[in-house]
Amino acid sequence: MGKDVIVACDFSSKEEVFAFLDKFSEEKPFVKIGMELFYSAGPDIVREIKKRGHKIFLDLKLHDIPNTVMKSMKVLSNLDVDMTNLHAAGTAAMMEAAIKGLTREDGTRPILIAVTQLTSTSEERMRDELLIDAPIDRVVIHYAMNAQKAGLDGVVCSPLEAKKVHEICGNSFVTVTPGVRFADGEVGDQVRVMTPAQAKEIGSDYIVVGRPITQADDPVAAYRRCVAEFVG
Ligand code: C5P
């Protein structure tokens, strides 16, 4: 898998995203579109950003019955995204249905990755509210193994988990890691962070970087710094 920096375009309007992307005259960054932008701007935003030549990770984290997920994935595949995701908690049947829906007639399909446990879910809440007794790191690895068995390409995880995921699932199983900050930058609300260089060292395949680029005084320079540190 090619290493790349994915820019989280967490904006709530089409105008804001385009004002941001217009700053890039030479590069075409890989862009992450999340629920906020997708729900406010609709599927056209995907088509328009794609038309501008960007790769797209559509981060909608699907979780529903297998038939609904299969049909929804078919729609996303027709939108020609490059990567999308779902919750591994939806079980193997749902993940297999997702692959079926995503696969185009010519056999190609976007990269499909799974969310294991959200980083906002603590071990305590998992035990008390979800009645899952196992330690959270075991749950993350177990869900990654389930995703791999179902035929998915990888998982979203913290950079700190990426190494373990590769050890257990192999190096070709993709790790997509948010929570990236420059050594001299603000951490904001992220708790466990890594620099792009550290994420590279630990073996992340893709880093997802939002505010350190979108809120920088010079977003293009911040993006280039990220690429230089992570891809080299
Ligand atoms: O601005 P920042 O670099 O923190 O953005 C990180 C992006 O990655 C956001 O879009 C956030 O929703 C997403 N993300 C995350 N942690 C996760 C999963 C997704 O920060 N565990």
C-alpha cells in the first residue's frame, strides 16, 4: 500500500472546503470527507472534489443490517470513492455484505477499512455499558482480525495500535491513523498523539491529519511538512 497523508476536511460547507482546496495549486491531497460535510453538502460534494482530481476517503462509518449496508456501499462505490469504512461491531456478515456491495462489475472496489473501538470509548464504558469484559487492546486486535477474516483491507486505529495490528494481521493489512500532531504544534482535544515521523517509524500506512493542516497559517506548507516527514 502506498503511504500517504489524508487531509481531514472537517468543514461544514462546500464553500469552506473549496476555499481550502483552492490553496493547493501543485498538489492534489488525498481528502477525507466525514459525516459533517457529507450530511450538509450531499453526495455532490464527493463528485466535485473527485472531479478536481483528489482521492477520497469517505468516512461514514456504516453500521446496520447486512442488506442495508450492502446497498449503501453500492451507492458509495458508484460515487467512485477510493476508501470508505464501517464499524467492525456490525459483525462478519455485515462486513462481507459491505464488500459485496462495494465491488464493481469489473471486480475493482474502494479500499474498505473497519473502525474497531472508537477512541472515545473507554475500557470502563465498554465494560459497564456494552458488557464487553475483555481489555480494550484485546478487543481492538480481535475486531481487526474479524475484519481481516471478512476480507477487509485494514482498520482505522491510533498510531500506537498500528504496530500491534501489523504484527498480528501482517504488513499488507492497512492501518489508517488519526491523532497526528507536529512536535511543536498544538495537541487540541487529541489525547494520544504522534508526529508524522513517528507514525512513519511505527509503520502506519496512511495518516489522517485535520487541524494541523486546515487551521495552519499556511496550510500548503503544513501539508508539505507532513508529507516530507511521513512519506520522506
Ligand atoms: O483535526 P484532527 O487532526 O484531530 O482530525 C483528525 C480526524 O480524524 C477527524 O476527522 C476525526 O474525526 C478523525 N478521527 C479521530 N480519531 C478517531 C477516528 C477518527 O481523530 N479515532
